[in-house]
Amino acid sequence: MTALFTSWGMDYGWAWFLATLIGILVIALPLMLAVAMIIYADRKIWAAMALRRGPNVVGPFGLLQSFADGLKVFLQETIVPAAANRGLFLLAPIITFTVALIVWAVVPFDIGVVLADINVGLLYVLAASSLGVYGIILAGWSSNSKYPFFSAIRAAAQMVSYEVAIGFILISIVMWAGSFNLTSIVEAQRGVLNTPINGFFLNPLLFPMAVMFFISSLAETQRAPFDLTEAESELVAGYQTEYSSMSFALYWLGEYANVILMCTLNATLFWGGYLPPLDWAPLYYVPGIVWLFAKILFFFFCFSWVKATVPRYRYDQLMRLGWKVFLPVSLFWVFLVSGVLMLNRVGI
């Protein structure tokens, strides 16, 4: 697109800026719409599993319910507690929402269809997604209230615990694919183990990592059964307790944007991303973004399924799973995968 603008006589700097801005809007605006519709889908899935109807009044089949909820919170008054740190209190939800968007810059939607196809894309994802904990910690501390502060401490421990395991899981993927670039990782999943199936999930060495990454994704996004940062019976509503109006809505939107992102990373890193399930020529006529979107919807259904059926963990169970199970297993898997790759390299 930059070349197109320069061919019209535009200065290269302005052409690059305009092309980048258009690329950001092309990703961000549909993502905002997707977040609204995914909240509706989440509520309908929970309702179906509990034999209820779910949203069905606002708009056809209730499709406009999320927009009605957004209008309601937009018209409410933003209340800042008198004892709160006003600047940080208002900044915290903005950080959470912004961080949920910037990671999408390196996600490949098809071959060559990516905003920033950088060589260290996976490192960028880790660095940017880890910033999300700051929005929660600032919210808990700046509220100057005990319940949000307890939730912020829980969130810090929970996210750090599972980010360590996620890091070792991703090392296994990087070693097998031989690159930190997300497009290269997807391309490395073509015809895995000389089969017509695309995706690392078929690899017996990487399938356990796919399962662990999915569970860690639930913990990283504070979804059930790991939603201890918002435990209503213990913490009222966690770090969101003192928030209202659009500041509360930004946390709500940021949470679902993170959920969609984790579904996308599950699909991209282990299940072929924009590749069709089978390495069969006719399937490549379907655009890659359609395959990626279908996989995202599948993983989102799994997220909702878990939330509707699995009871909440105790906090000691959460920490034990992260530090005593996932961390040693993922670390051992790094040595196992590297050992297998070295043996194959020397021809043993």
C-alpha cells in the first residue's frame, strides 16, 4: 500500500504513515466489532449449556444486546473514589485495553497479510502481553480499597506463574520451527511428520505443549476455572470493584480482546493458523483468514465450554498447578525437544 501511495506522488514518509494507519484501522475496527459479538456468543453458549435462552430481545435473535449494554455503560456517570489516585485510577483500564490491541500487529491473517512481519514476532507477543498485568495492579493499588488490592496481588502472582510456563512452552515451538517469526512458525506446520495434516498438534512431542498452552491461556486471561482475580464470593468483583461506566467497560472489552488473542495464538502456534486442516490443494482456494477465523471460533467455544462446566480452583490449587506441574513439565519438554532435534541433526 505504501508503494501505491508513492506512485500517486506522495512523499514516502507520509505514504508509509498513511498505509500503516489504514492497516491499524483495518485490524482494530473489525476487532472491536468481533469483541462485541463474541460477548453475545459467550452468553448464548452459557445459556445453552444451562438450558436457558440467553439474550434474545434486543435486535434479531438478541444480536444487538452487546451494543445496548455498551450504550448503557456509556451513559452512566464515571465515579472516582475520593481516596483513589485519580490519574492512575483512570489510566489503568486504558493500559489494559491498549495492550490487548497492540499484540495484533504481528498476527498473520494469511501469507503476507500481517501489519508488522518482524523476525522476533513471538518475543513481541510475550513482551506486549506481559504488560497487561500493570493495568490490573494499578487498578488495585490506585483504588485505595482492600478488595481490589487483594485481587491485584492475586493477579500479579497468577500471571507471572503462568507466563513462565508459557515461555518454556514457546521455546519448544521456536526450536522446532527454527524461527521467532509467526508466519514462519505457521509455514513450518505444513504437512507435519510427512502427513497431509497441517498443525503441530499432530506431533506427539508438541501435542502435550498444545494442551498446556490452552490451559495456561485460561489462567493468563483470568477465565474460569482460574478467575480468582474476580471471585465474587471473596473479592466482590476483584480489581474492578470501584470502577463504573466506560472505565469498567474498557476492562470488559480488554478481557475479551485478550481472550480472542489467546484463541488466535492457540490456532497460530499449534493448529496451523491460516493453513487449512489438510495439505490438500483444493482447500487452499479458501482464503487463509477464513480458516484462521474458524479455528478462533472453535477455541472460543472451548473457552466458553470450560467456563460453563468447570468449577473455580482454589488459590493454592492454582499456584500448585502453575509452579509444581506446568513449570517442571515445560522445562523438561524443552530438554526433550532439543535432544530429539539434535539427534535428528546428527542422523542418529
